[in-house]
Amino acid sequence: MNEVSRLWTLLRSSLWFVPTIMVLVSIAAAVGLVEMSELVGDEMVAQWPRLLAAGADGSRAMLSAIATSMITVAGVVFSITIVALSMAASQYSPRVLRNFMRDRPTQYVLGIFVGCFAYCLVVLRTIRSSDEELGNFIPAAAVLGAMAYAFAAIALLIFFIHHVAQSIQASFIVARIADEADKAIANLFPEEIGEGPARTDPPVVVVPMAWTGIRAASEGYLTAVASDDLLSCACAQDRVVRLRPRIGDFVMRDSVVVEMSGCAPIDEAQEKLLLDAITLGRQRTVEQDPIFAIQQLVDVAVKALSPGINDPTTAALCVDRLAALLSRLARRRMPDPYRMADGKLRVIAPVPDFRDIVIRSFGAVVHHARQEPLLLARILERLRPIGEATDDPQRRRAIAWVATAIRRSLADPARSSQLMLARWQAADLAQDMRRLEPDEPA
């Protein structure tokens, strides 16, 4: 099941999968309409002569014109897509290219134009004039279908131009990344492996001291974990399974990636089952790694604050989305690293920490926004609702850490009134979020 999920994720991220399916469907539709014309074509032409009646030469000319124009426009669409990808990589971040590759409207438009070309070729091959050996045959329904296909492609071309113009806007890109992160947060954090410990009275967990490690056969980023497989393997062996890396960590070849409690050897079947439960990929994905989406927003903000681009408005958009994501995270219970089944500890898996997520979200942005006091003030303004959304003192200390980092980054408060305002807001927020001195910024 984990392999199927990985394959489906790869297919969704590819630019060729949907167009390929649409080409195959178009070929099947062409064959079906040609066969239908063979069966009821004369009756259809007799019933609607002005609409369907056409000679062999005229039908060939029309299909040839449609096929030629469709493949030409398909090349233009590919060119526009490549230009959009290049601009997004240089203007925002190379990591947002994955979102463009997964864009369904672009895939559908490419599939329509290439599929219409394939459709016309198939129908064109079946047209025969009266002087040919097999006799006259004009698939009227299929030719009419080509006309309808061409009109639909023209409408989609207009839509595609509008869609590309919209999709390269900063607000659209940032919103799409945030939406993916929001879905991943909603799907990932409520799930538990086995029976999660009670929130008010967690059980006493005794962690084994001895472990037997299983080394990775390949290298890559940990993109997915089949939790059910880990749990079933642990229960079958009556042992504890411990996952070493977190989702999104890079795993080197021959490094220990999974461990089982005890010193007893692990048979090959169990070792294969455990390794199959872990998916390694060439790049991180958002499905089980919402921190990767947060990192994309941070990358876009940092790139916008670079001297070559100098676009603090885009950075402010990223700050707003980061704050919204953290506000939702602040209301959720982080998963416990210890998972139980039948009252016994079965799986230990590293889980994200709220403080670490907050630092990842705003640490780099605060560092690169030292010369943007208005942006720092905006960060402080967005941090306050996050702190008010939780009663956890540790989470509030994380918010206070960011506020203190902002205050310390303003080394010259007399430089402008804006810096003085941001510094005052930072001190005020830090005081509200904590009573004890926060941890020193790393």
C-alpha cells in the first residue's frame, strides 16, 4: 500500500500523466465515433444533411487544419508553461516548481490540445473517397466531434492564458502552498499509530535499552511512513519498533533507519516489511510533511527580502499565511512519539515540536528582515493571536522567543520611529507571552 501511495504521488506530480490519459481517451473516442458512423452514419446524414453532409476532400482538409493548429498551439502552451516555471523558480523559489507541475488546469489544457491532435489523426486515417478500393466512407459523427473538440480547445486556450497570468502572481502561489500545508496538517496530526495515550493521564512508558538496527538500502528524503505496517510488525514480534529519522529528514545509505527492541536478530522477511514501510524519495513532499510547505513559504519570503528582488509585500503575504498555519497548529495536540497497542508500547516515532516549527517559520524571516521594521512589526502583530490561541506555556515561550529575537535584531532603535515602534511591540509581546526568561535564540 505504501508503494502504491508513493507511485500515485509521483504520478500526480508529473506533467505527462494526465495528458497521456487524455490522449488515450481521445483515441478511444475517435475509434468509437468512427464505428458509430459506420453503423448509423447514413441515417444521421439523412436526418441532418446540412450539418453532417460533407465530401471526403472537405473532411480531410478540415481535419488536417484542426490537427495542424492543435499541435502548433500545444507547442505554444508548452512554451508558456516553461516560461512560467522559469520565472517562478527565479522570482520565488525552485521548490515551488512542484506546485506548478501538479497544477491540474495546466495538465488538462495540455491534454486537450494533444488529445485533439491524436483524435484528428485517427479519424483522418479512416476517411475514404469513392475512387478508392474500399469505397466511399466519411465518418460524419467523428468529423462533427472533431469540430466540437476544436471549439472546446479554443475556449480552453483563453482560459489557460488567464490561468497562467493568475498562477504566477505572488498571492496565488503563496495561497496554494498554504492550502497544501493546511490539508496536510488536517490529515496528519489527528492520526495516531495504535492507541494514543490519554491527554490528561498518559501512561508511564518504559523505553527499552537495547536495540537492533536496520540499515537503509538506499538514500533519499523520508517522504512517507506506513504506520499500520510498523504497528503490525511490532505486534507480531512482540517488540518495540523505533523510527530514527523524522518525516522530511535525509536518510543516507547504510545508515540505521529503523530499530527493534532487544538483541535478537531480525529475519529477512521482517526486515523487508519494515523497510517497505518507509518511503524514500529524491525530494520532500507535503502529504506527510507539512513542515516542507512551511519551508517553502519561508523560502519565498527570504527570496523576496533579498537585495536583488526587494519585495517586502510578498514577504508579508508569506508571514500572514505562516501565522494562519501556526494559529491552527496551536489549537491542535501534537502527536505523542510513543504509541500503544493493547496497553503496550509498540512504536516510537519522532514527531514535530511546536517550538521547532515556530522557529523554522520565523527564524530565517526575522534574520533577513532586519532592515524592514514594518515587516517585523507585522510579524509581531501576527504572533499575538497565535499565542492567544493556546494555553500551553511551552508554546507561549516559543512565541516569546521570536519576539525576543526581533527585539534583539533591532540593534539601533534610534534610527527611526518605525524601529522604535517595532521594538516596543516586541518587548510588549514577549512580556505577555512569558513570565520566565525565554530560551536564548540559537
